[in-house]
Amino acid sequence: STTLTDVIMGTKKLNEALANAKKPRPADPKIAELEADIKEAEKPIPEDYKLAQLRKDAALSEQQKSQKRLTAAQDIAWAIINTPAFLFNR
């Protein structure tokens, strides 16, 4: 036969077991490592310097194609400035 004290003791043990079951589980170190890897993978990839330079050059080339007269005038001015006679006399 079960006595009242046995029932109370059983209830206490069940309440303790329930309290222990409700406690948060300790953090898994592998999960923290994987989360750090995810943060590292989410960082943006830096743009390659050569690719950025090629994009700038292509944009400048497109701009020069739309301003043919200005580009021609600049080319003629540089050709005159870089002649030996101009360099020698100036």
C-alpha cells in the first residue's frame, strides 16, 4: 500500500525532473563554429582590382565614342604637344 509520504516524495521527484527538463540545453560548440562559418560566408566578396579597372576603361571608351569631336581634338592636341619640334622649342 502507498502512503501519503510516498506520494508526496514521488511528486517532488517528478517536479524536480520536470524542472530539469525545462532547463535550456548547454550550447553545442559545433553549432557556434558553424554559425561563425555562415557569418564568414555571408560577407561580400571584394571586387577584383583588375576587373574594376576594366569596367572603368570600358565606360570611358563608351563615353569617348559618344564625343568623337572632343576625342579627336584631344588626340590632335597631344600629337602636337609630343612632337620633337614642340618639345625642343618649349
